[in-house]
Amino acid sequence: MSETTKPYALITGASKGIGKSIASELAKQRYPLLLVARSGEELKVLSDDLQIKYGISTAVLPIDLSINGASQKVTEWIKVNNYPVGILVNNAGYGVWGDFSRSSLSDQLGMMQLNMNVVVELSHLLVPLLSQEKQAYILNISSTAAYQAVPTLAVYSATKAFVLSFTRALRFELAPTSISVTCFSPGPVATGFAARAGLSALNKMAEKFNMQPDEVAKMAVKAMFSKKSEVIPGFTNIISVYANRILPKAFIEKTAAGIYKI
């Protein structure tokens, strides 16, 4: 399929980390891209780079998705420019680390808005557009934190559990349609997540356990195109998730609290 006949892929949180790597991976496969993130400068640099390397069409929309009404603005942008969208990658999100009762409430609510509400909003708003394609995809980026309660990351892990549950239910509902829905749940990745979350506790562990964004992106895109329902990349991450299912919750939570201690 040539680039001119392929629909656009909309990627949120596309300026860095996994989102940036997913954009590059889809560009390699000659998909035109719609790149959305807060940083206009970083989006422009990425857009120009991918156009030069792969000869694809790109468009950028600098916007803070955590602001109410942002998802509607993204949808209006797509409709006004008549972009045919066949892929939605819900990647934008962040974490807040620390004791819940001492953490900023506005930060927690902003995280909930971005990690959960925007996923729901964009999925709902774009399903009618995605359904116009012969084959379309929704890829929701969750986390291994979705599979357990994580003290000091209490709200973050809960938001990712929401993404996982929502994705599986949406996949079932859309099964009769042309839209395939996949949840991808990576563990630690070498991105700016820990710094954004203020998670200094993981600095020493990062070099040993982090996966690289490009590696994770390849797995995520492959899982999406293979129409997988739920994918956890990395043997260690898979083992940890299965351990969460068989070991007592109190033990898992105590262990997590020790790892992510303040």
C-alpha cells in the first residue's frame, strides 16, 4: 500500500518517549502522521525529520490535552482539514509520585484527565471517523502498573488499570466493526517519565531494567497490526504481572511500597 492510499495515524504525546518512537516506527511503514503534544517546537522538529527521512505527510497540533475541551479541538482540526484517520494512538499521559494525601490535588486531577478522560474522549469522538476505513486501529498505552495497586503511585496505577479495562471492553464492543483495539502495557522505559513524576527512587534501577523507547515502539506497533488484545513487552514484566495474579495482594503492595518508597 502506498503512502498516498494509507490513512493518517493520530498520535498523542508524540513529541518524546514512546510516542515519538511510535511515530518514527509508523513513518518507516509510510503512514502519514498527525502529531499532537504540548510542545510545538519539538513536534515541528520531529515532523520535519520524519518528512525528510521517509517522504511522508505530517501535520502537527500543539495543544495541552489535559485542558477541558482539548479533545474536541483535536477532532475539529481533523475534520476541518479532512484528514482520513485510520489509527489512533492514545499515548499521552504522566505520573505523579508521592504520598497521596501530601500530593497536589490539581496534579492528581490533571493526571486523571489526561490518562483516562482524554483516552475516552478521543476514542468516542474518532470511532465514527475510524469506522470509515476498511481496517482501523486504536492503540492505548497503559502500563504494568495497571495490574496492581502501587503505593506512592496510587492514582497513576489506578488510571492505568482504567485504561486496561476500558480497552478490553471497547475491543469487545467494536469486534463486529473494522476497528481493532489493543492495550499495550510496558514496564519501565528509558523516557522522561520518572523525572516528570519526581520519581527519584528509580534512578539507580533504571539502567538495569529500563527498556528502550524504540524497542518498545516496535513491539507496540506490531501488537496493534497483529490485532492483539493485550500485550506486555519483556519477559521480566510478564513474570511480574503473572506474579501479581497469584501472590497475596498485601505482599505485592508491600513490595511495591519498598521499591517506590519516598
